[in-house]
Amino acid sequence: MNRNLATVLIIWLLLSVAGIVWLGSAAIFPPSAASEAALIDDAFRLLLILAVPVAALVLTVLGYSLLRFRVAEDDDEDGPPIHGSRPVAMGWFVITTALAVFVVFNPGLKGLNELEAVERADPLVIQVEGEQWHWNVTYPQHDLSYERALQIALPVDQTVKFEISSADVIHSLWIPAFRMKMDALPGEMTTLYVTPDEPGSFETEPTLRVQCAELCGTGHPRMQMGVRVLEGAAFEEWLAAAKEATGGGMQMDMDMDMGGETDMEMDMNGGDGNGMEMDGDASMEMDQ
Amino acid sequence: MKTIGKGLLWGTIAFLLGVLLLGGVRLLFGRVFWEEEASLMVGSLGFIIGWLLGVGVWDYWAREWLNLPLRQNKSSGLARYFTFNTDHKVVGIQYLVTFLGLFLLAGLLAMILRLELMQSGRDYVDSATYNNVMSLHGTIMVFVGVAATVGAFGNYILPIMIGAEDMAFPRLNALSFWFVPPVALFLIASVFAEGYDTGWTGYAPLSTETRTGELFYNLSFFTLGFSSILGAINMLTTVIVLRAPGMSWGRLPIFVWAVFGTSILSLLFTQFVALAMIMNMLDRAAGFVFFDAAQGGSPLLYQNVFWFYSHPAVYVMILPGLGIALEIIAHFSRKPLFAYRWAVAGMMGVVALSAVVWAHHMFTSGMNGPLRIPFMITTELISVPTGLVFLSALGTMWEGRLRLKTPMLFALGVIFNFLIGGITGIFLSDVPVDMQLHDTFFVVGHFHYTIVGGGIFGLFAAIYYWFPKMTGRMYSERQGQVQFWWMLIGFNLTFLPMFWLGMNGMNRRIADYMPYLEGTNLFVSLSAFFLGAGFLLFLYNMVYSMVSGPEVGPNPWGARTLEWQTTSPPPLLNFPEEPVVVSHPYAYGGVQAKEHAVIPVPAASD
């Protein structure tokens, strides 16, 4: 084998192995708080591992050529008249096709299948309506309803079915710690199933929040709600307290129910009151 | 200047006529005369027509058709760049300078965005202003991506590369450029109409409700669409019919193939975005309800129609850059383009597949769930034809004799950046992973790596490569190389951290974010300022070298393609006589290498 090829092959192998070892275990994800999140992180990790040898090959050939085949800028001699190589081109084509097909199946179809196969029986239903620029939340099974909610509470290890809609433009319900998002469309209901598997609260983990992820106007960045994932008993307690507090259908903001310095705006501003300018109703929410 | 003045005058008159006409009819039916959006829309459509008649349609088409005495311009020197000129080289320069100006403007807008995002909290601009700046940055940069490279070098270089005297339809060519000034004017008008919120994608129904600037965004995109379609017809026809004798399809330079593929996309798909823009305008200004769910319309309809065009459009932005990269890598490795036919097949494969991937922008939109599967598959398969371009680039460099001049560095920059852009695209095409990454900074990083890292680096490669051809002078090689490393490092420092931001919960298009993302954002902002400052060096190099760079002969690179076999800059009809192509453009090396083309010497009668 020609020396150039052999060198490139060795560098490529070393780089690939190093990359796979490093990226195969590096902590690259934010905290994961739902069983879906674990599946999605696995898919991401697999893609990353598959990408390593591909990137390493291109970078090795590129870098090696730059160093090894470089000549003076005023050199005017031609290189060898190699127009191509059928086995190389054919081999490249076959291997890249095989790789693409592999990715379609794994993590592609496999991951999607696993995501669909997550347990969905007896979900806790939460209706979330996006409205410029806040979320209205209803727990229909518990007769709880909140306009301009600033937080939602979810039980751990129970499937939640979000029924998502919009009162005006398109919004998107995204919870980064769950790795899931789904748009909120006017005139149509979309659904998102998710099973939180780790108790936690937005107060300590900022990725545990509902974030609007579809541009919806000036208040878009601040269209958020904190998420609390509670242990079974704590969730029941919360439900009972919430029902008590709303006194049979009276609607109140959740942050008032929960009390304390819990609203995200405070965190977001760093408490200096230099908040985003928001119009009308949204700024009222900040003042509360 | 007279041309522009006349265009503005006729345009303004037509604008007023449009407003009067609509107002008059409205009065007849007992309505008020002025209805802001409807009046502006009809007036603006009038403006486009008046402008085009004023700048040249009247003089170049109508007068001839009506047998009136002809009044075509005979200006020369610098003045001809401000007129309706049918020389493809003039049109190419017009495109290049106009879109470079727009590129720098949109770059400045990006600096405002990064200034605001340096820290969490609202610091410099309010959200409405931020959204407006963000929308304009995106819109202008997309226009630059779509039109700059093809407009500039497709026009200036492509006809010379295939041995033609000019484009197939020179007047149509000039016309497609003169559609561009109204595009810019409408974008400026949008600022005075309170701007718009929707980004460059203009999703309904936000787009039907936001401020009046949206209307001008719609008009602007619509107008650029005309320019693209006319340009595409011209490019395709030119390549099909005007190739010099001997310039068979198998001997076309790879850049010509790239523009050819790009033009197929522009011709076939631009009408869809025009349609999306028209429907949105009608929803806003005329009371149609295409996208109003409460009245039977569908918001998802907009997204589908929009992405019918706008996904192929990203290949419109990238293919020319890839073509330029391969072109330059072959000439600067002094080796035949490796697996030329595979590379061409790869580009055509991208063209074909790009038509059937649009819904990958809609995986989390609430579209029919199982329908996401075919789009995931087609999107992931597009990496195969793209991979052939990489094969060709790497194979060409292998055992070549690489001369690392500025154009070559930028061409290799395209390969490096597009590698990252392409690989991150695979992550986004995977439906489950996209559930997390969609509409986050991961996407922002990804498309900047493809469109800027591939397309715009390709544009800069082309500018440096053909600068001596267009000006007859050489740029400063040292400054060029400094600018390359400056841009490459600044670009990667700016956009690489965005992948992390997206994974960790930073969504796109926000004026504010949570404090835990602050450190990385500060780093990104500082890198962006560094990246932006580098373009000053570029400008200095270009302007200084254009005036007092050392003069060069026809072929400073010793390249084989036809544009280097004529003077720098080329004469009016490019060659003294029609060239005859006798061998492959990349037949470097070996004793048997003949000239690519023979250019007969004209009879020395005068």
C-alpha cells in the first residue's frame, strides 16, 4: 500500500477511536427528566458516534493533503493525471448509501418506534392553550383551570397527555428537560405524550420549563411556565391544595397558589427589574 | 443615474395611480378612499410596473414593438453600471456590488442582534425592534444567499466559461437585475411601516396579524421571485444553446453544472414562495382567509407552500458554493477534477431529492405523525449525493500539487464548514432528535454552517478567484489570506457554540434568554463582533486592489477553463472569435494534455 494512504488510514483510525471513546461517554446533555428524553439522547449519541468516523475521514484527508501535497504558491507543475477511480467512487457511493440507510433505520425508524411505544395508558390530561404571550392550563380530570399560568405541576412516573391548542397564532410547547416539543395551532388540537421520570423543579433546573418555541410576536421569549415534577404523594397534596385554593372553579395564577419567590421572571431578570418590555396583558403578569 | 431617477419617477407615478384607482373604486362603492394595507399593496404593485417601464422595459421592448424611434443607452465606463445594460459582465458586476452591499448591511444587523444577546435581560433594543432587526437580517441574508453567487458569477463568468458571447436573452438578463432595487426598497419601506415580527419565514397566522412591515416583506420576496425565475430561464437556455462547438455536456466546467442545477430549482420552485407571499398579502390586505383557522383556513397550508420553495432554495444557496469549491480545488491542485461525472450526478441528485424533503421543517408542527417518516428518509438520503461532492473534492486534492492561495483556502473552508453543516443536518432530520432541536439555536448553527460556511465562503472564494479576471488587477494575497483565517476562525467560534446552546434550551428568535445561558452567549457575541470586523479588511483589499493592485495578464492562475483564455477584463463579446473546445477543462498533468480550447485569431484585416 502506498505510504500516503497508509498514514491517512492510521490517523483516521486513531482519530475515530479517540472521538468515539470521548463522545461515546462525554456529558453533553442537559439534565434529563422524562423517559422520552433518555430515548432521544440515545438517538443523538448514536448519531454522534456514527458521525465521528465520517468527519474524521474528511478531516484527515483534508489535513494530510494540506500538509503533504502543498507546494510553493508560484509552482506551476501539474499533478498526476488521475481522473478518477471507478472502484473508489463506487465504493464511496455504496458505503455512504449503506450508512444513510442504516441511519434511517437506526436511530431513525427505531427511535420513532420506541418513542411511539412509550406507555400511554391512563394519562393525566393537561390542556394547554397558548395565547400571546402566556399559557392557559387546565387539568380537566381535576377541575382545575388556570389562566396565565406561571407554573405547572406534574406527577413523576405517570404519563401526561398534553392537549395543545392556541387562541391566536402558532406557539410551540417545549420542555427542554423532556426533549419534547409540539406546536400549538389555532383551530386544531395537537397532542404530546410525555412521562416525567425524575422529580425536580424549575427553581433549581432551568431546563424544566415550558418555553414557547415558535416565534409568536414580541412577547415570545418570555412565554414560559415553570415545571415542577412531584413525587406521587406530593402531587396529590398539591392537587388537594390547588382545589382548595381555587374554591370551586375560581381561576387564579398558580404562582400565587404556590407562593414564594417562584416566578421565572425574577430569575430571568436577575432581580434587577430590568425586564423585557412587554405589552399589555403580559406586563401585568410580571407585576403580580 | 438617469435610469434610476426615471425608474423612481415612473414608479412613484404608478404607485399614486394604483392608490387612486383603488381609492376611486372604493369611493364608488361607498367605502373610504384610503385603506392602509390594500392601498399600499396596489400602489406597490403599481410601483414595480412603473419602475420596470422606467428603467428599461419601455425603451428596450415597448418602443421597438410599437415602431417608435429607439433610445437605447450607449453609456460606457462607470456610468454603465447604473443603466439598463445588456452586457452580461455589467449585469454580473451590478449583482455582485448590490448583493455585497446587502450582505454587509445584514451583517451589521446581526451585530445588533448579538449586542442584545450579549447578556440576559433587555439591554439595548426593545422586543419589537429586536424582532424587526432579526427578521430583516434573515430575509436579506436569504436573498443574498439565493441571488449573490448566481447573479454575480452565473452572469459574469458562466457565459465566458462555455464560450458564449453573452447570455441567451441579454435584455431579460438586465431586466432580472432591475427587479432587485425594488426588493431592497420594499425592505427599507418595511422599516418605515413599523417593521415585522415573523423572521424570514413569515409563518401565518402571525404574519397576517403583525405590523404593516409584513406586507412589504411579502412584496419584497415576491419581487425577488420574479428576478430568480427570469434569471433561471436565462441561465438554463444559455447553457443549453450557447455552448461553444466542442463544449459537450461532459466537458462543462463543474461551476456551470452547479449553476445549471441551481437554475432548475429556481425555475421550478420559486413560484411556490410567490404564491405563499400572494396568499399572505391577500389575507392581510384584501380579507381573504387562506390561513385563518376560525374561518376555514389552515395555518399549516402556509408552511407547506412556503417550504415547497424554501427547502429547494437552501440548495439554491449552497450548490453554487460547492461548484465553485470544486472548480477552484481542481485548478489549484493542478489535477483533473476527481470523479467528475460522479460529482455532477451528485449535484443532480441533490436537485432531484431537494424537491421531496420540505416537510422536515414541520416535524413538530402538528402535521400527520406517520407522514414524517418519508420526509425523514428522503432527508437522510440526500447525504448520499452530497457525499459525492466531498469525494470529488478530497480525491482531487489527493497527491495533487496544492497551491494554497486565497481562493483555494476559501474553497477548502467550504469543504470544512459544510462537513459540519451536513452532519448536523442528519441530527435534525431524525424525527425524535428533532423533537428537541427544532426551532433552537442548534438549527441556527446548522443553517449558518451550510449557507454561510458553504454558500458565503464559496462566494468569497469566487470573488478572490475571479477578481483578477473582472478587474484586470490582482488583490493583495497577504491580506486575502489574513482575511480567510480571520473569517474561518471568527465563523467557527461564533457558530460552533450555538449547537450547545440549542441542546441546552435556547430557542431561536428571542431577544432575551435565561441567565444560565449567559456565558456561552457572551462568547458567541464577542466572536461575532470579531467575525464582523474582518470584513473591513476585505473591503479595503477589494477597493485598494481595484484601483492600484498590480495589473495581471489573462491567466494569472494558469487555469485551463475558457474565461482565462481571454483578456482581463474580457472584451465586449468575450472572445475575438468563437472558441472551439477540444478537451476536458480539467485535463491537467501528463504529456498528452492539450489546450482546453482553441480560439481562432481573427483575420488581421483592420
